[in-house]
Amino acid sequence: MTDARVAVIYGSMTEHEVMARVGAMLARFGVDYDETVISPHRSPRALLDWCAELEPRGIEVVVAGGGVNASLAGIIASHVTLPVIGVPLKGGGISGLDALLAMTSMSAGVPVAVVGLDHSTNAAILAVQILAVRDPALRTQLTQFKETFEQAAVTQL
């Protein structure tokens, strides 16, 4: 049993560089997470076992990265009641457009929140926002983060 509140998952180590940014941003907020690599096509049973363990372990949000056909987030969303945030990853013949379209075209009743292509940092911030609904200390950190972000943006003008 860990203290992880967010589960970060992707299907291949080739996606690690982009998905590692999720963990970096969560760490900035002091949010514990775990990171897993499971291919939904090569290891479907392992993925289902992983899904079944999420809620008992205390996971509150899932961030799932996927490229090309981007099925991972949808498969997870169909097996859990937790919020799932999809990160479509660039790659393949059409530079990730297929992943973006697949994640935004989920079947009714299987919602996946989707951020922009390779915007794994935004997925982490969205996960923090979801957690902050019930966590006043995290909400305070998020407010400070957004104020600092706004000030930096104004300074760049």
C-alpha cells in the first residue's frame, strides 16, 4: 500500500519522456503518484488486474497517456469509476491526431477528460484540481501556483 493518490500509466517506454512530466508536476504539489507501463494490447489481463487494484489502493485520479490508437484511457475508463485524464501523444503517421480524435470520441457513458497533444503537464494540473476539490491545503497551493503563473505571463509581455 502506498500513499499514491494519482496513477500515471502509459503503454510503452517510448512514451516515458512526455509522461514523466506528469510526475514532475505532481511532485511540485506534493501529490504522491505511481507510474506504470502496461500495453493494453500486449498485456490485457495485467491491465484489468491493475484497474481492479486502483480504488482499493486509494487512487483518486488516473492519468493515461496513449499514442497512435490511444485506447488505454478508454479501456481504463470503462473499468473504473475514477476520473480518467487522457494525454494523446504525438507520433505515428499523422503526428498524434489519431490519438487526439480517439480520446475525444469515447462512447457515451465512458468519459475521458482529454488535454492537448503531449500536454502531460496540463493533465497533472487537472489531476491536482480534481484532488483540490476536497483538499483545502492543495487548493491553496493551486491558487498560489496559478497566481505565480499569471504573474509570469504578464511579465513576459
